[in-house]
Amino acid sequence: MCYAQRVKEIALPEYKGGNQTHYLISILLKGYKINTYEARYIGIGNLHSYMSSLRKRYKLTHSSKRARVIDPLTGCLTNKTVLVVWLSDEQREAYKTRKKAQNRKK
């Protein structure tokens, strides 16, 4: 479950219920970046695990780096680096093309 009010606070697309994995996919496909602190703030427990699942189960390749970020809860810069994830334009197009091909086979 994601916290709708917190999603609005950090300017992510509206959470309309459902699976957190599908919400993460939609965030990334819309061009947003998300980091570990933001994910935890909106109710997504372990971003690392979700990204591993997206890579293995959904064949969603993503870009990532480790960086210091602003913690949305405290408004302070983190002391340690955290995972920041996004999709490049090429990765988004590849995923959409693969999904279209899968839908045609059905």
C-alpha cells in the first residue's frame, strides 16, 4: 500500500491502488526517478528487491546509481549514498516494444 498524500508531496504520479510493482513500473515509464528514501516514504519497503524483481520477472532493464539525496521525511541530505533508479528513453522504448510484441502473440 502506498500513501497517496505522501505521493503527492514528492510530486510523483497519483497512486490509484493495486500492486506496488505495477506502480513502480508506471513511475519509471513516465520518466520519473525514484530513490530508496522516496520509496520508503511512500510505503514501498525495499526498492532493491523490487528492482531485482522487475529485472528478472518483467525483463525491465533500468539505470541506477548511488547518490546522496534529500530525505523527504526530514528534508536533510542523507549521510550515506542510496539507490537512485530511472529508465533512459531507450530503455522505456525497448520495454514498450517488448510489451506490444507480447500482446500481439496473445
